[in-house]
Amino acid sequence: MEELTREEFWKIYKLLPKELKEAIFSPKTADAIASALDSANIEDSRADLVAKLTGRVLLGLLPPQDFTQALEKEANLSPEEARKVGLKISRLVFLPVRDKLDLIYSEELTPGSKEKALKEPQKPKYYDPYREPIE
């Protein structure tokens, strides 16, 4: 796992929706990670790696579906530990912000349009027979 520089982190952070920004620095997120680690009896340096991987998902750098595999590979958790920790963090951290994560990880976004989609709220497109198109 390559480390982000401070500048790279803040550049990505500024593009995130408000809910994800709050989730990254939320005490609830830290408590959820600690709870997940306690449930799997993990108390060593691997805890820091689990927190970093959780942050990468919230930053849009690691897809949620790859989280459990990343826990096994990068945090050196056993498959059972990774499954326990991954499920608990998914339920407590990722599920409340799932709609925003889906926006970031949607497949139809190209790299250039990702920044635009994160900044601009989507307008509903519908046809109104009484109005002329504005665009």
C-alpha cells in the first residue's frame, strides 16, 4: 500500500461529499474500527493498517468490495479475522454513507468526470411540455 502525501490527501478530501468528509474524522468511525478489532481479538500494529484501509475506502481509493481482501493482504489478517473485521466495518462505517460511496465508485464515471460528479449535485432530468429546454 503506497502512502499518500499530505497534499494528495487534502486534494482528494476537498472533492469528497460532506458525509464522507465527516465519516473520515468521526469518532463513531474510530469507535467502529476499535469495536471490529476487539471482536476479532486484534490488538497489535495491524490495527493501524485496518484504520488506513478504512480511510482509503472512504477517500475513494479502495473499492468497498475489495476491502476484505486488502485486510488479508496488506494488514496480514487471517481470512476469518478479515471477514469478521470487514463485515463489522462495512456495517458500521460504510453502510451509513453507502449512497455517497456508490457515487464515487460508479462505473460510468471517467477519471475526469469523477471530480465534476463529486462537486455538482445531479439534476433530475425530466421532460416538461410547458417549458423550453434551458441547456
